[in-house]
Amino acid sequence: MLVWVAMIGVWIIDRLLKVLVQTKFTPGETLIVIPKVFHLTYVLNPGAAFGLMAGRTWIFVVTALIVVSGVIYAQFRIPRVEVLTRFCLGMIGGGALGNLYDRLVIGRVVDYLDFQIWPFVFNFADSMIVVGVALLIVHLYQQEKAQGKSTSENDLTRKPT
């Protein structure tokens, strides 16, 4: 259930933010929030990060469908006690859904978060994918490290036979 709540929640927030940007800005328009640090800039991105692979929408649609399918499949396989893992998967799936919607309905992805120290404009969905993947990697690393530690402690406490 948590995967579904996170995934749909991320998608709804992403949609609301994008609709807000689309109704308040024209493409290319910028609002300076913090000078030389953070702007809101409405960009219609036909590709991936940095506009790479523009015009190859089908690759991103297929990739998003695979990601969302994988998240849905995984949510049935991951134990309910794995709350953080399930939440991270929901974030990733919701971000993928957000950008998939844009590609299917608009033909491009609506981007608007423009940190001036970063070379490209991105959106909430992109952020959720990156944060979800980063948290998942850290969480899995910590789990593996803890399991390795408990295994080595068990080896030390075992009596020789």
C-alpha cells in the first residue's frame, strides 16, 4: 500500500506543480527567486537531462513503463516491514509516472527548477527519482553492512566443532 500511496502522491504533486507553472508562465519565462542561485524557469524538454536524445520520446516512454512496471511488481515481492524500501520505490515510480504523463500528453517534459549552479532545469518528478534512488542505495548499503556485521559476529561466537 505504501508504494501506491507514495507513487500516486508524487504524481499528484508533480502534476499540480507543472499545471501551476504552465498556467503562470510562458515557455522560456524566468522568475528570479534567489538571484544567481535559484530561478523558476519554464522549459519544455524534448529529451533527457541537458536535452540529450531530443526527439527520441519512445525510448523514454518505454523506459518509464519498464520502471513503473518494475515498481508495481516489486511492491508485491518486498516484505511490508521494508517501509523505507517501499517508500523509495514509490518515489521512483511516481517520478517516472510524472514525466511519462508529460511525454504522452504534451510530447515534452515540463521543467521549472533552475538552480543557477546546475547546468540544466529539472522538475519535482526528476527530484523524486534521484532522491528515491539515492535513499534506496544508502538504505541497501546499510542493510548489507549490518548483515555482514551480524554474520561475522556469529562466526566469532560459534564454538569450534
